[in-house]
Amino acid sequence: MTRTLFRIAKEGRRIERNSTALTAYNSRDGEAISLGQYNDGGALLFMDNGSLRGSLYGDSNGFHLGNMAGVYIKYTEYGLFLK
């Protein structure tokens, strides 16, 4: 098995690619966004300093949108806000 880590910086804001995901980190070294797999499907995970806050993923059961709080859809051109 080949295990390789590519990163654009050693610490702080950076992007890393390893054998499971492409991950962006914030300036405090906390995970912000991860593109990889979740529940055996492709996933985009949104984190707050490494804690999962929301996700978009597809698997054999369908397409899933998840969030740890409210979901807000905002379109500001005409002032439309859905909550």
C-alpha cells in the first residue's frame, strides 16, 4: 500500500492530500473542508476546527445534505431569504 502526504505548508492555512481525502485547514490548524468519502460514497464535509458541522454526500441510498444546526438558503440580489 502506498501512503503519501502532499501539503502546501507545514502548519496554518494549507491544503493537504493524503490517501483518503483532500483537506483544507484554517489558520489555527483546524480542519475546515474535506473532500473524500463518507458512508462508502463521495463526500464534501464542512468542519469547524475539526468538528463536523455539515455534509454533502452520495451513497447507494441517495444524495444527502446534513447539518448540525439550521440550514440557510440565501439569495441576496432581490432580498430573498429562506430559513
